[in-house]
Amino acid sequence: MNARRPYRSDVSDARWALIEPVFTAWRGRRVGPGTAARVHDLREIVNAILYVNRTGIPWEYLPHDFPPCKTVYDYYAKWEADGTTQQVHDLLRDKTRRAHGRSPHSTAAVVDAQSVKTSANVAETSQGIDAGKKIKGRKRHLITDTLGLVLVAIVTAASVHDTAGGKLLLDELAAAHPSVSKVWADGGYQNSVLNHGARLGIDVEVVQRPRTKGFEPLPKRWVIERTFGWLMQHRRLARDYEALPQRSQTMIHWAMANKMSRELTGESAPTWRIETDMPVTPA
């Protein structure tokens, strides 16, 4: 890796050690024209992706001490298409579950959705209006385990109802995580989701909101609300800036990989408050 001043989003040696075997194996499998020359350090590619993910800048605004932005985006797209990003994410999720004394195979999960506004580069055909939230943009449909770690993520237009998205999530959950037999949902999911889950061998239970006024964490479901909070700490996810929905899904995986790798190595996530609370210079 070229010598440069580190950025706060860079992976440490300990964090890189967790995921380096996946990328080394990926590069080892690369054959064909143009693959012989190993020009770019894969750790620097990861650092550049995390820089975009954490700061929210456009790809073209990557600092010049990273590899070229088009090269970084090319790796980002390739790793999404061939499943490398998913592999890294799932590896870290399994390690995090083990660190909490859990089996890597979840048996219970939580489902919810989050609507977010989009940027000007997102095509009209790729977004819609969430009438309930009064948001024009896209919707993130998530299923997490009981630790709040993402099991399944789907990104759709915000006009797609939670029920329709929930059915798609359950299909993917049953295929990728057959050990899950229980899912908690909120009242926005209709009976058809419960019936769909039953056909897949999954018991979907609706957790009703309390009738008392004021904020109160919902049993079982509060973990996925915290997950949405984790995602929003990554400025690239404060809006949906990706032209393609699958790129948005990949940004979710990178944000969670960032979060989980920090937890596994005991590194706290840097906050923006530290950088904005600058000391006042005496007059």
C-alpha cells in the first residue's frame, strides 16, 4: 500500500486481517487478458469504498491518493456481481454471532422497511412514493437476526408496500437461511405475509404498538430499528444515491461490514461530532 496519511474510514491491520483472505482468493481466481498485472492494492480499493460509504461523497470526488474513482467503482460493481461483497458481509456476520456466543445459523429474525429520499441521478422508473411516510424515493426492506445483523436486504421503489416487500424477503430468507423459523413484524404487514410465511415454514408474528403515549421500544422489534440507525450513520445511505437498486443493497452490506468489523476488533466507530466541535481560537 502506498504511503499516505490515513483516513478515519480506513481499515486497520486487524480489520483487514478479518477479510483479506476473501479478497486474496478472489484475485487468485482471476485469469484472462488484463488480469496478470496486479496494479492496485485491494486494501486500498476497500478503503476507497468505505470512504465513499462513510462520507457520502460522489465517486468522482474520491481524494487523489486513492486509486482512480472509475477503477474503484469497477471493483465495487464486480464484487457485487460475483458475490464477493456478500461473502465478506456474511463472513463478518457469522464471526460477530460467534463472538456473542450465538450459532452462525439464526433461528429467529425481525422484518421491517425504511423509506428514504433519492438523489437527482435516480431514474423515475426506479423510485416511487410511500403514501404513508409521504416520501418519494426508494424503500429498504430488511430482515435481521435478533442482534440486528442483516440476513436479507432488498431495495425497491418506495411505492412498493411493506407486504409485497415482506413476501420477497421471506422467499429469500427461506432459501438462504432455512434455519429461521420465527419472524417478528409490525402491524404494517398484512395477513397475507403471515400466510406466506406459514407456507414457507416460518411463523410470522405481528408485534403491536403499545397504546400509551410517548416513545417505547417495541419488544423483539427494537433491534431492527437500531439497525436502520447504524445504516444512517453512513452518509451514503442518508439518501439513496445509487442509480441501480442493487448498488444500494451493496452499500447496505458495506455499511454493515464496516460496523461488524469494528465491533470484532474492539474499534469504536468515529463520529462526526469529534470533527465538528473544533476548539475556538482566542480573539
